[in-house]
Amino acid sequence: TGTFSILNYLETHFPEPHLTPPIPEHKALMEAYLHQLESFPIRSLFLGSLHQGKKGGLMAWFVKHSYQKRKKVLQQYQQYNPNLAPFYESKLHDLTQLENSLTSETVMSHLQNQISSLLDELEHSLEGRRYLIGDMYTLVDLVWTCALSYLSIVGNHPFQNHPNVATYYQHLQARPSFQKAGIWTHFPKKFMFKELGQYMLPKVAKGLLLGLFLVATGWMAKKNFHKHVDV
């Protein structure tokens, strides 16, 4: 299910606050923007930038760990719900393709060029405007809120060459809904430690148990050896 379909469903079934322009021409423009954004693989850019960028290391590990975790969950769901096996298989295939793309410099370079073009177009569209369509915050502004937040996490001053975009993002961040939604503009340390703990603590515990077992086994073997020698 695409982003446009999900947003259209939410707007239809949960109409407050209303985020679709009442003017038909503005609504058509909003839908064109949404379809444009839907075709852009922001997920690949976001995760690939974490994996390959200057913030690599721990972030690269986090990306790899998160996908291993998601694959494991999907495989479990596949076993518990055999009727939905094709759906989960499709998700697993999608994750595998995404994981492979993260290590491709060619793919990442292409994605960077795409986002640069989109930001150039956004910069031009925002000239003299607070929001993209008229004076109303619409669904397309909502999507750009998430996209620009992703970019702010992975980039060092990602909007320095786009002053209109930078101002626009400041307006989006100042909205009460931004604060209530808890949208990330950086990775919270608490979250990273939590994920790291969930992954590392079981391994540390297993290592300690194995170490204690080996020490105990060695001590028993040494004790039995001296017992036989004394006899």
C-alpha cells in the first residue's frame, strides 16, 4: 500500500483536522506532489546514508541489526499465519533488496542526486510561501515534515543551500503537532542504548555462562586429574 493510499484513507475516515485543500486546483496540485514523493525511496536514502555516511560504525551496526530483527519477526509471522505466507514472503524479498542496496555506492549516489533535485524544486516552490499550497497546511506538508526530518538525521546541515527549505522546516517544527508526534530530528541516545542492550545483553549473558561452564569444567578436570595421580 502506497503512501498516497494510506493518507487518502486516513483523510476520508478521520477528517479532523482536514488537510485537503477545498479548492479543486489546489487539491490536484497536492495530489501531484504526493505522487511525486511516493515514487521517491526515502527509506533507502535514509538507511543507506546511516550505513555509509560519516555516522557509520554504530549506526551501520544498528541498520544491519534492525533488518535482521525485522526478518526474524516476518519469518515467525510466516509460520504462525500460513494463509498470509505470500504477503510475508514479499516483505522479506523487499527487505533483502533494500539491504543489498545499502552497500551500493552507485545506488546511493543516484538517490542523492534525486533528493538534490527534489530539494531544488521544493526551494523554488516555497518562494514567498509558508506552506506549499496557499496558506494551508496540507497532506503534502505532512509528508515533507517526515522526509525533511529523515534528512536532518543523516545530513550535516542538509538545507544549507536551500534557505527557503530551511525556513519551511523551521515552521513545520514549530507546529504543536510536530511536538506531540515526537518526531525525531536525531537519534535519541536512550533509544540507541535500549536497542544496543537488547542485542548485547543476551550475548554477554551467554558468554558469561559459557565462560563459567568452561572454568567449572576445567576445575573439575583438574581436580579429577590430581585425584587419580594421588591414588
